[in-house]
Amino acid sequence: MGFIIETKDLRKTYNKRHVVDGLALQVPEGAIYGFVGPNGAGKTTTMRMLTTLTRPTSGEAWVNGYAVSKDSRGVRQSIGYMPDQFGVYEDMRVWEYLDFFASCYDIPEAQRKPLVGDLLQLVDLMHRRDDMVDQLSAGLKQRLSLARTLAHDPKILILDEPAAALDPTARIEIRELLVELANMGKTIFFSTHILADVQEICTHIGIIENGKMIAQGSMAEMQAQLQPHSSLVIVTRTAPEREQLKEWLHSIPQVTQVQDLPVTAGRASLKCAFTGDSEAVIALRRKLFTVETFTIIDVIEEKQDIETLFMRVTKGIVS
Ligand SMILES: Nc1ncnc2c1ncn2[C@@H]1O[C@H](COP(=O)(O)OP(=O)(O)OP(=O)(O)O)[C@@H](O)[C@H]1O
Ligand SMILES: [Mg+2]
């Protein structure tokens, strides 16, 4: 499969330290790709190489088919980049800010007026078009910054922590905007520390640590790769029934672990690790309900969230 962003053995060295260390990144076209990693992992440095703002020490990156080391013009036309910090723009109104960046992309004046209107509409800032940029709240600045990346209608958006420092409402708004942009056919590659956002909107995820990719793939692949077995909580009525259930479970080869959970009123539950696939889980569930020596109240398959996966594959540093 061709990837719209791809890197091979990408490396950036500062003071003899490999801050990006042989990175292989693969972003399929149309993906919403979450690039996750602890502070200092190399996310911003990777993005700066992808956007041609800094040169790789070695290796190569291709963006929309253009090599960053050979065709920076092609790369720049294909991407919209939102850095992790909003610059200082005193004395500029919201509409002027967008108009200015559109002019940087050589968009003729006659086209800029309707374009700025469209962009303001898209990020829901029309009512603030005449306000000074520096007076906007962090959330609105972030939306304006996103609008700016869209001025030349790029295929790919590279966004460095678009939801950082935003309150929950502003975060959800940015999240919704990213989904809307993906629905418009854009590929979105963004870095984040907010794992809930990844879980909610991403189709793909890459986890970077110490400059190296330690896990990457579609959300479904990642779940499967990092969660080789399922975890089932089985609820019975009484502790003696649970003992019988335990004995029964131990006779099943795919059950690798059984652990008691605290007894609560009318409930005696346990948790077991099961290595069978989803078909086998269904078969096990069916069997459980037909054994006559104990009564099963419920069988719950526990899903692991991205946070758990992240903690398992990194050394546990989440900021
Ligand atoms: N210009 C530079 N000169 C020297 N070291 C640098 C430079 N830029 C980045 N680094 C170092 O490279 C490492 C990776 O930094 P980078 O900003 O890419 O991490 P990050 O994953 O974006 O972190 P964060 O989550 O904090 O934004 C850090 O240790 C940083 O100090
Ligand atoms: Mg960064």
C-alpha cells in the first residue's frame, strides 16, 4: 500500500544525540493519525522534518510522494502545518491574519475575500472576524491557526498538539473539526498527549519514544497487537458457586489466569484471561450459561483503552 506520509530510517542528531532515531512512519491517505509519545520523544522534531523546516541528519521522508530533501516546494504545497505555538500577531485583525497567509500562498486578491469568509465559517469564527488576533482566547486562536493551515487547500494537515492547553469544550470542538476535515478528504497527522482524543477520533496511531517508533498501525491492529488475549469478568451469585466455576474454568486450556474479585451483595465475580479469538469467546460464553452446577449472572468482556496500551508499551511516562 502506498502511504501519503512515509519515512525510512529517518534520523535527526543534535549534539551527537539521536533525538529522532531511525524512524519508520507510515500514514495512509485519508487517515486521522495520532502521533503519541512522552515529552521529548521527538514528535515536534519529526514534524519539522516532514514540513521541511529542518533537514534530516540522515534517512528520508516522503510527503504526498515528494522527498523532503529534494522537493521542499512540492512538500510545502501539499501540507498545512500548525506549529505547537501560536506566534505573536499584534495589530492584526482575524480576517487580516487569514488574508495575509492566503497572500503568502499567492492566492490572488479577488479570490482571497470569499476564501477568508469560507475559512472563518468552517472554524466558526465569522462573528469575530474584526477582532484583534491577540485578544482571542486560546481555543479561538487554535481554531484560527487551523483555518490558516487550510488557506491553500492542502491534502495533508500536520498539526503539532492542536488540542494542548484547551479546556474540555474547546478540545471537543477541535476534535470535531478534525473529523470534519477528514470527511472532506484530508489526511490528518497530529501529535498529542491526550489519549482520550486518540481513542475518540483516530483511525491510526503511532507511539514514539526516545526517537523510535515502538508501535504503529490502525486502531484495530493496535488493539489486537497489544492485547493478545481478552479479559473476561464472570459474575456468579455466591462464593461457593464461584469456586465451582473456577474449577470448571481451570479445565479449559485457553484460560490462562483466574483471579477473584471482591464479593458484593448477591454477586461473586472473578476475572479470567482467555487466549481464544472472538469466536472462541462467544463459544465460551454460551457454554458458561449451560453448566448446571452454577448460575452465571453475567459475562463481561473488558476492553482495554488506548491509555492502558500506551502505558504498557512506553515506560509509563504520560504527561
Ligand atoms: N534545536 C535543538 N537543539 C538541540 N536539541 C533539540 C533541538 N530541538 C529539539 N531538541 C531536543 O530533541 C528532543 C526531542 O524534542 P521534541 O521537541 O521533538 O520532542 P516532543 O516529542 O515534541 O516533546 P513535547 O511532547 O514536549 O513537545 C528533546 O530532548 C529536545 O530537547
Ligand atoms: Mg513537541
